[in-house]
Amino acid sequence: MSPRPVKAPVIAVVGPSGVGKDSLMDAMLTRIPGLKKQRRVITRAPELGGEDYVAVSETQFADLCAERSFALHWQAHGLYYAIPREIDVLRRSASGVVVNLSRKALLEAQDVFSTLIVLSVTATPEVLAARLNARGREDRAEVERRLARASTPLPEGLLHVVEIDNSGPLDAAVATAEAALTPWLQPERA
Ligand SMILES: Nc1ncnc2c1ncn2[C@@H]1O[C@H](COP(=O)(O)OP(=O)(O)OP(=O)(O)O)[C@@H](O)[C@H]1O
Ligand SMILES: O=P(O)(O)OC[C@H]1O[C@H](OP(=O)(O)O)[C@H](O)[C@@H]1O
């Protein structure tokens, strides 16, 4: 019997709202061979876009939780977020799997996924405010609430953390991420 393929690392892309997590992940997917992105399950209205996610009601979310469909879940911004257990299937074929996590879920993610690389995306407060306002997905009050969370620290005890400054051009941030991840990525598999 052939040995079970080594699971690819989970690459948690974290940081304040508006810092460029989704933009960075989408750009990495075009640059890094075999890199995949795990879709999240979120109780966010489907029409709000911004990423490819599975939109569910709070009741559906609770039912999926009860059925142990999730590898990890958390709450933030008045929403419920989850990473479905299907991420394990993705990890068997990908070179790495990127996912947008909350900073407060990282220690649990490190336990659940064992090989977890944290890309801590940063930008100056001025850049954050400008990007959130320009994006126009949240109203002014929500933008203020999200900016207030910007300085949430990473938890102590994370084993592999790489800071990615995304204050400048996105390509520069992608190049930094690619260089940092290369030693961790699994060879592409069929
Ligand atoms: N390096 C960059 N230079 C200029 N604009 C950027 C850069 N990175 C991201 N942006 C823009 O900033 C806005 C926020 O980016 P994005 O939605 O990827 O952030 P995010 O961290 O995923 O936000 P959230 O956590 O709220 O979903 C978007 O309009 C995006 O196009
Ligand atoms: O501030 P913290 O807790 O790190 O992250 C808060 C939330 O923001 C991000 O999601 P999105 O950007 O709202 O889709 C994270 O995944 C988390 O759900």
C-alpha cells in the first residue's frame, strides 16, 4: 500500500481588516505552483463578496458545528467563521493551503493543523484607513470598529510567524511571502 501523502502546510494569512489578506492570497495563488485556498463558511450575506466563501445562516452554521463539519471556527465582527474539515483533502494534493484566519484562532489552528505557518500581514494605520474607506464594503461605523482592532497582537506560542509588510506595492508583499514559504511547501502532487 502506498504511504499516505504528506499533508501540505496550512498557511494562515492574518492581520487587520483592510490590510490586504485576500489580495495577497489571490496574488500568491497565481504565483506559487500547487498553492490552494480553502473556502471559508461565513454567516455573511452572500452578495457582499470580497472573497469566494460559503454563505450560511446562523442556524445553518450551528447545525454544521453540531455535525462536526468544521476543523476550526471563531466569531468576529458579529459574524461566525469556519474552516471545513475538507481542508484535509486539499492538503493531500496541494503544495500548501492558504486560509484567512482570525488572530485569536491561531493557537487552536496550530494544534488542529500541526504544520501552521502564520503570515502576519501589516500596514501603517493611514494605509489601513485609506484602503478600508476606498473599498467601501463596510459603513463608516464598521470601518472605525475594524480599525480599532488593527493592533490586536498575535498570541504567544506560535512556532512559525513571518511578518509581511503590505504598506507598499502588492507584488513586493507577494515576493516576500513566496520566499518565506518556499522551504515549507510540499512538491506538487497529482
Ligand atoms: N499592496 C496594496 N496596495 C494597494 N492596495 C491594496 C494593496 N493590498 C490590498 N489593497 C486594497 O486594499 C483593500 C483591502 O484589501 P483586502 O480586501 O485584500 O484586505 P483584507 O485584509 O482581506 O480585508 P478584510 O479582512 O476586511 O476582508 C482592497 O480594496 C484592495 O484592493
Ligand atoms: O481581527 P482578527 O480577529 O484577526 O480577524 C477578524 C476577522 O477578520 C478576518 O476575516 P474578514 O477579513 O472579516 O473576512 C479574519 O478571518 C477574522 O474572521
